[in-house]
Amino acid sequence: MSSSPGSPPGPPGASADDPAGSTPSDAAGPPPAGPPPAGWPPAGWPGGPAQYGPAGPGQYGPAGPGQYGPGGPATHGPGAPYGPPPRRGLFGIEPSPPPPRPFRGLLAFLVVEIVFLGSSFLLALGLGEVDSAQEVLLAIVVPTILAALTCVVWTRVFGSGPVADLGLRFRWEDVGIGLLIGVAGLFVTIPAALAYLYLVGPDLTTSVGVAFEGIRTTWPVALAVMVGVVVVAPVCEEIVYRGLLWNAIAHWVGNRWVVFVLTTAVFALAHLEFLRAPLLFVVALPLGVARLLTGRVTAGIVAHAVNNFLPGLALALMLVGAFPAV
């Protein structure tokens, strides 16, 4: 029934029996074409007055449940009209999906470790007695980069690619999450390091610190060493441990918290610094949390870089003689 002259227009489908009109999903036909009349739609209309367009004349714009979206009925998820909304992780984060198919990840991790140890051995033979910061940097960085590249090549040849198999997917939100977790993790790792140093004593030294002990160099080389510690090592190690190894274990173990503990333990032991292994386990906990929350390695890389920043800076200062050796 049409409204009487001089009365304000009602919603589509309004009648004497139903003055409020039906909702768009119950209306007999589509909304009237053209721009809405003044004062239309009234307050309280589903979706609010701003939802009358922009999808086109006479259509309802981006909409909620049961409303018309751009070009047709709105959906909660891709291909599922009126279905449940997409699942979100903790703090509204949407973790990446697991690998679509097995990529022989445990075998790949074994190959990666062989590449790392083999290249380290060959470099040690080729360099002989290392007495410069450049040579030490090469001996540390080259095997680490080769290990990460082996992960990427393996997933391209035998798997679904590094995005699916390694979680190597960049999102800007991961940068903020990684910074937050990395800084928060310092409030755990720094006290743990001080307590562990008190218990173990001066024998608690890093293999990197021992390798550079007694060496002095110029600022450019010292900064290159710092980049290796703060950038190269986090990127490569996260690809290997929170990327390849994480998804390899996740293929066999359904509980992601078990995957978190196992990869953290392997990370601590794989440094071959058994005196520091308990401390490395604690240091790696925030890195695993970043991977656990996001399902990607980007956040873990950022958190790892935050964790390595102070040791990298101290090492650079030590190499130029501005900081005492520890």
C-alpha cells in the first residue's frame, strides 16, 4: 500500500499492517532505484543510513548479516552465504593456514643441518687460522644463509613453496606484533641471562663472542658484524626453525603447543652450546610465541632481531675497542 499524500515515505514493503516495513531480506522486491529520498532510510534501519549505497543506485552497500552487499546478498565468508564468519586467532590475529600437503619436512631439516655443518667445516678448512673480523663474519654468516636458502629451494622443488611450507608471508601487522613480543620478551630474557650468569659464572660465553675475542677492526666492519647478528641471523634461523622445522613437526603432531616446545628445544640444542642451552631455551620462548600467534615467521624474525640488538651492539662496540670484552 502506498503512503498518503504529505506523509513521509516508509521503508520498502511498508503497509498499514506493517508500518515499519520489512527488512531487505523480506522485501517483495529490490529497493527503489535512484538516490534515497530526504530522511531515508530512517534511524534504526539495519546497517544504518550510510548503508543505502555505494554499491549502485537502489542497492544496499557493504552490509552485515541478512543485508544486501555489493552486487548481491552479503556473505560472512567466501562462498558461504550467511555462514559463520572467518575464524580469528588471539587478539584478532588471523593465523596462516598449515601447509596444504606434506613436503617431507623432517628429511628437509636433516638436509639443512647437513648443509650448515658441511659448509661450516669447509669454510674452516679454507680459511685456516681465522684472525680477522671479516673472516669470522664469513665463517658465521655464510653457512647460516646457505641453510635458509636450502629451506626455500626444498619447498619449491618438493613442496608447495616457501609461503605455504615455511609460513614465509609478510604482513605489516606482524612487524608490530614482533616488536611488541620482542620488547616484552626482554623483560624475561635479560633477568634470566643475569641469573644464569650468576649461577654458571664467567664460563657462560657465546660461541660468537669467543670467535671475535681479541679482534679489533674498523667501524664499517663492526657494523657489518652487527647486521649479521641483528638481521641475517634472525631471518635465516627463523626460516629454518620456526618455518621449516615448525611445519615439519606440525605435520605429525596436531597440538601446536607441543610443536612450540619441541621447536624451541631443538633451537636451543642446535647452537651446540650445551652450557647455554637452558638459557637459549628461555630466550627462544618469545620467538615461538610470535610464530604461535600469527602462524607466520615474520613476527618471529622481528622479535628475534629485537632480542639480538643489544648483543649485536655490544659486539660491534667491542670490535672497535669502545666496549670491554666480556
